[in-house]
Amino acid sequence: MRIQILISLVVLLFVAGYLLYPYLQSSYLPGYTEVSTKPYIPEALPPPVPPSAPQTVAKGTTTTSGQVTYLGTRQVSYTASVEMEVNNTSYVAARISQIAQQLSGYVSHMYVVNSSAQITVKIPQEFMQSFLDQLSSMGKILQKSVTANDVTDQLIDLDIRIRNLQAEESRLLKLYDMAKDVSEIIQIEDRLSQVRYQIEMLQAQKTNIEKMVQYATVQISLIIPSKPQQEDHWKWVMDIASKAFWGAIALIAIAVAGGLPLSLVILAAYVVYKLIKKKQ
């Protein structure tokens, strides 16, 4: 019977220690802190809103040399980046390619494996927002951003350089027609070849930039969410046992600390009583 009472008291002590552990740890267990096992979930940030009316390549005014001057309208290229979770990378990649074609765009790069995919899509700027909206229906958007790059000054600079080289080409052609000496003709032909090469290079750069303005670039990362890990039951049991043990220790320490003054008073009174009884 005494053993059963003792076991019951020990169990009650541990249960009380576990229940009172959160309140006791800050005052009596400074070396032990509560560590949350819940994963940190950052607050969701609203995705950046892309421009409602993206700029397109302006027609501008055409000069006598055939070059276009960019007046009044800024030339801006857009690049979007999207990271999303999907259940099937191959299916979503094929669907993205299909939607791009429907919006007069195309896939410039695609790399697909079982658990992830990297896709780069070129979309006309006027359809970029529609394309991004359709991506949202294919999976969970983890991150989305849109970056704008103003290339107006680059196009103006290229136009000026091309016009100057074309003017030099016209002068060289006139000199070529008037040249009579063979060595002079060779020199003019050599310079004319260099000028035409530079014109072709600058025109190619200008064409590439104009395509960047006309077509927005959308870089897409697809990932399959990892399976959640199974809960470790032994860790849960050990956590409860540890809290109950240290809580019980704290309760015992409180009981001893609280009862010690009273015990000393009783002991002193008992000693005085014995001394008085001896004298009698």
C-alpha cells in the first residue's frame, strides 16, 4: 500500500512538473529555453505589379537615310522571373510552350528533369501580363518579379553611329568613282569594307535591342515540392519526459526552499524545549 502511494505521488509530481514547466523554466530553469519546432513561415509579400501598358518600339520619324529616330516614347524592355511549385514538371512545361505559341511567343530555352525545370519564354510585351496570369493557374507561385530596362539612349546612340558611317560610305563611293590611281582605289576599297562591316555590326545590335523591346523575357523555374518528413514519435516522448523531469526537480527545489525556514524555526524550538526540560 505504501509503495502504491509513493508511486502515485511520484507520478503526480511529474505530471505537475510537466504542466508547470513553461511557467517554471524562466524563473527556476534559466539554462533551458523553449525551442519551437514549428517551421518558420515568412509573411507573404505581394508580387510586384507589372506595368499595365508596356512600351513598344515606336515608329518615330524616318530620316532621308532610312534610320528611325526615337522621339517622345521611351523604349523599355521587360524581364520577368517566376518560381513555382507544380505536381508534374513535364506536363506544365509542355503547357507553357503551348500557351506561349498561342500568344505569338516562343520558348527559347527549356531544361526539364523529374523534379525541376528551367524554361525561358519570349512573349510580346502586350501579352506578358496575360501570360503571367495563366502561369498562376498551373501551380503555386513562390516568387515573381518584373524588371524594366530603358534602352532608349542605346538605340539613339546606335542610330547616330549608323548614320555617320552611312554618310562616310557615301563619300567613299564618290571618291571611288573619281579615283584613277590603282593604289588609291585599293585604299578606298579597304576603308569601304571596314565601314560596311561596322554598319552591319551596329545594325545587328540595334535589331537585337529592338527585339528585346518587342518581346518580354520570362524566366520560369519549376520545382516539385518535397514530401514532408514523418514525425519522430520518440523525439516527442523524450521532449515530454524531459519537461516533466525538470519541472519536478523545480517543484522539489521550490518545496525545499519554501519549507526550509519553517523547518529551521521548528528545529530551534525543539532544541530550546529540550534544554529547558533538562534544567527542570
